[in-house]
Amino acid sequence: MVSVSSVKQHTLHHNGTLNPRPDAVHDVLFHTFNFFDAYDLLQVRYEMLRRVAIDGWSVTQATHAFGCSRPVFYHAHTAFEHAGLTGLIPHKRGPKDAHKLSTDVMVYVSHLLQEPPQLTQALVEPCGRLVQPRSSVRAVARHEKKGDGADATRSRP
């Protein structure tokens, strides 16, 4: 049987709010009360900010007690001021879009799919991009779903 704690940790990990360094949190609240969870990054960051704003702690005291650096504190402080609690939730890193398969490339891919040559090699020569075949198939599906197929009348890139 899975304990509630491990279920919560799994959920935190899935949501991107699992604290990677829970053992670095030395604040007495997190070691005294079950309500405070050092694995919950959102709660740790909020309590760190609260300690400075409400309890009058120095930034140095707070960063030491919560196991983070001063830049992390100031980043969290700014994010909290601009967006509230949602500002403390970590954002996904990396590219958010298919950056290799732009609309122009997808128009070209659409033409290639109608007369099936080896798609990977066909993209390397004129476009200068090495794209895996499965990535091409997924991108074509996204391209068609967005309705970008109307641009198919344009010429090759």
C-alpha cells in the first residue's frame, strides 16, 4: 500500500513543485508541524518569503533556513509580487514549440508526404535540418490540426 506522503510526493513531482533539496530546509516549522512539508517547493518558497515580510527575518537568515541562495530568494520575491502564489510555481524549461519544423518546413513536408520519398533525407538537403521521422509525423498532425494546410500553396523553403 502506498502511503499518503509518497502519493503527495508523486503528485508534487508530476506538477513540477517537488523540492529537489528537502533536506536543506532547516526552518523549525518544517521540523515541528506536520502541516509544513519540506518536499513542497511552493510551500517552502512561500514560507521563506513570509518569514522575511511578516516575521522580520533578514534575507540571509531566510535563505539559510530554507536552503536556497539569495538570487533564488529575490527571484521568488519578484515572481510573488507580480503573480502571487502562481508566480512561485516553476515554469517548464526548454523550447515550447517545434522549433525545427516551422510553417515553411511543414508546407514542404506536406508536399513530400503526397509523393513519399525518404522524408528524413529530403529535409536535410534543402532545409539543412536533421529531423527524426516520428517528429515529422507528429508535426504534420499538429500542422493539419492548426489548419496551417491553407498555406500549402506557397512554394518550397
